[in-house]
Amino acid sequence: MRVLIWSRNTFWLVPAVCVLVALTLALLLPEVEGLVPESSVFPGGPESARSFLSSITSAMISITGLVFSITIVALQLAAGQFTSRVMRDFLRDRLIQWTLGIFVATFTYAMVLQRAVRGTSESGAVVPALGITVAFLLVLTSVAFFIAYIHHIANSIRIAEIVERIAGATRAALDASFPTEGPEPTTAGPAGAPDRIVRAARHGVIVAVDRRALVDRATRCDAVSTMLAAVGDFLPEGAPLIAVHGHCSHDLGRYVSFDTERTHEQDVTLRFRQLVDIAERALSPSLNDPTTAAQAIDHLHDLLRRIATRPTPSGRFADAEGTLRLITETPTFPGLLHLALEEIVHYGGEDPQTRRRLDSMLVDLRDAALPCHRAAVERGARMLPA
């Protein structure tokens, strides 16, 4: 799980892989020249080959710098105008990563391939015709990626696109965090003081919990593990992390991943926080943009409605026999509704457009919510100014 999270959040992984592939091709293709008919590859001599590869090298390093600059400007704009918590989403964007990867790969390929061009006269020259043909194809690919990149980055900084991307990722996470139905443990929870407390080995934010591994380990030890902190919580080093009822000496802390900031893989609350931050920033006196706040509220409305129609997850996980093995803290509808309302009401409760959106959201939630959630909706309605 840690490797998967690392690969998703590492910006340079895709460009690094592209460079390694380009380097390998530049070294191998000159060795297999005879396998391709001469009529289908580059027909020029050594001087034209050097000129062509040199032009690619200089052009690609310049355009790579341009792409870096555009990306940094987009990051600054999104962080300054919306919220700094969307920056990681930009860095995780696969099209941006692949665009930079193709550009630096083309640069690396052309630069390394130049060493295979030898001689100056036509008779004694060595020209890697197949390799130069591949360089031409890489240039065409780079042009296509550059056009797609410009279109993509222009759309990525639109507020409608940002909130839709956040909400879309949240909808997928809700299906895992708030299942419509599922098996419940058939045994009661542990009683009495825990036999062991597992403490955090480092400080940081909990970004993921490998629930399956914790259940499997507890099953082998015939124990019950209780998470003492939720995904998204910050823990100092040495703070209580897991309470163990039963005899289990295994290092359970290895199944909990930490990072310097929250990530969205298992943290549903983070996506709500991002939407609230966008609305909050839009309602600030420096921006005074209630329409942007309304867009964020609309998506909060959709997400809350999905949760309101589902039962609250118990956070209890059982083994194959139905025996309780793991208890975790899970997000709840009342908690997420409070998060969505508290700060937006504080900063924009008197704004007419914001108030209309909030009223409409609460009326719909009151009608759609399960009976167990309606009390939370009523409490939310009382948060609005009279």
C-alpha cells in the first residue's frame, strides 16, 4: 500500500521512467540497424543527422523549460485563488507527468543518439538511420502532447473543473467508506483495558490504514485491534496509535502509513475540506466571489445527499468467521455536514446567494436523509442565521 501511495504522489516517477526508456532505446537501436529496410528510415548523411539531432536537443530543452514554467504558474494561480490543498492534485496529474516525461525523454534520446553518428564523408560514415527515424517520431509525439497539455492545463485551472475533479474523486471514495450494505461482525467488542498499546513510530498525518492486513494479523493472534486515531489525524511521535486486546507482539504500526500532509486515498474528509476551503476563499473580502462559493456548495450538496441515504458505517471489521478483529474511526454524516456548514455559514451566511444555496441544500437533505440522519440535518439548519 505504501508503494502504491508513493507512486501516485511522486511527480518525477513517470518522467524518470521515460528517460530510462529513451536512454535504453538510444543505446540499442543503433545495434539493430540491419533489421529494418533502408527505404523506411532516415535517408540522410552524417552532417544532416547531426544537425537534425542537435536541433531536437536544443528545442526540447527549451520547450521543457516552458512547460515547467506554465505548470508552476498554474500551481500558483490555483493555490492563491482557490486553495493550496489542490496543489497535490496538479502534481499527481498523469497528463502533466507524461508531457514532461515525453519531452525530457526526447531530449535525452536525441542527445545520446548523437554519439552513434560517426564520420563526415558519405563513404565512411555511420548513421543510425533507424534511431533518427524514431527521433522524428518522438518529435511528432511531443508536439501532440504539447497541444494536449495546453488544452488540459487551461481547463485544469477553471473552478468548475477543479470542484468537479475533487467531487468526482470523493464519489468514488464514498462507495468504499459508506457501503450501502455489508456484513457486520457477529461478536461484541472487547471489554476492559487493552493488553498492549502500539505507538506511532514517527510524527505525521495518517494517510492510509491497511485494514485487511490488520484483520489478518489479528486473526492469527486471536486478538482485536482498535485504531486510536482516524485517517487524516496528525500524531506526534510516540502517541498512542493502536490498542490491542489479546496477545499480539507483531509490529502493527507497519500497516499504518504516515505522510507530511493528508492525501485522498482513504481520507474522505480531506475532499470535503478542499471544497469548504474553496468556498471560504471565494467568500473572503479580497475575492468576494459568491458564485464560486455556490459551485462548491452544490458539490457538497451532492456528496452529502449520497451519504444521507446510506447508513453510518460501523468501522468494525471481521474475519471470515464473523469474529470482530478491527475497530476504526470512520467519517459520519453529522461530522461531514458540520464540516460543510460551519465555516461557510460563518463567512458567508449573510450573503444572499450563499444563503439560498445552503437553504436549498438543507431542505433537500431533510427530505432525502434516512431517519437516523434527520436530527443532524435539523441541527445544521439551526446553524444558519435567523
